[in-house]
Amino acid sequence: MLSADCLHELRSSWLPNITDSALDRIIDLLEQGSPYLIHGSFTRVPPMGCIATQVAWHHPKTTHLTLDAGISWLHRVAGLNPATSIVLREWDDCRHANIEYRLDLLAELKAEQAQRRQNHATGNRIAKYVAA
């Protein structure tokens, strides 16, 4: 289960900065249980990376980076300290043993994806986070 603090950080700092292609990629990797989505380190060998690294590889400001992509994205784009990111800490703590965490995260990401698709379909390009 995602903690309240994790949900707040995900919704306020991660989701507003995740590109559509990164969102699609993370959802795909979670649904597949892919070994490319790792825990406990930002990257082992590209294309293996943690959730932040996978997001960074799909962001225009960090797509060119390899080993430090996730760290750079968290700091430069999402405005978070990589060492204290709650989403990242809970991700690393859950590993593959906590299927509930992974399913809750997947549900949040899919809800965001559905909202974005609806906004694109209706021509509403203003992010829901602008008012927040």
C-alpha cells in the first residue's frame, strides 16, 4: 500500500513532471513485471534502471544521460532530493515481495494515464496540477 506521504509526493512532484511516454513505459514495465525496472540502485546496466531512471530516459532534459539520469531527473526536474524521495524509498523497500505496493502504484499511474488521454481527447491541454 502507498503511504499518504508517498501519494502526496507522487501526485505533487512526480506526475506533473513525467512525460506521457515515460508514463506509458513505467506502466508497461510494471504490468510485465519486467527485470528492466529495478530496485535498490538507480541503474545497473542500461536499459536497467529504477523507476526514476526509466522516467528520466523519457524526459527531454535528461534523456541523454545514462548512469545519473534518475538522480538528475529527481533533482533538476521534479525538484526532489534523490536521497529523501519518499516514492523512491518506498519503491526500493517494496522490492518484488510487496505486490500490493506495485499494484497500488500501477493503479495511480493508470489513473493519471486515463486522465491525460481524456484531456487530450477533449482538447483540454491544461494540466490538472495547475490549479493545485
